[in-house]
Amino acid sequence: MRNKILCECLEVTEAEIVSAIRERGLTTVRQVTACTGAGGGCNSCHPAIRAYLAREAARAATPLEAQPA
């Protein structure tokens, strides 16, 4: 996971967001904002946060043996 800044307003990284989604089982942008601050400024990162939420939900629904290494 890269340390690319995903939320420019609050300087929250992609890695911080994905880690919070995985570790806390987050499912909404509001939850991500509450945990990381991402999305709490101008809201322009909300589409990217939603994309990470969808990707992680699909990942969680896929059996471990079917997930790419």
C-alpha cells in the first residue's frame, strides 16, 4: 500500500484509509471520516473513498484461497 495522499485537505493517505476500512470494518464514507478525518474538508475525495470501500467489501467477500497474493 502506498502513502499517496488521498485527502488533500487533511493529508490522509491511501494506506491510512485502507487500514481503517480493513481493521475497523468500515462501510460508509461517514465512518471513514469519523475514524481518519478523510472526507471532512471539501468532500472531493468522497468518490475515491467510496471506491476503496467497494473494493475492500469485494475483497472481504472473496474467499482467501481465491484472492490474489
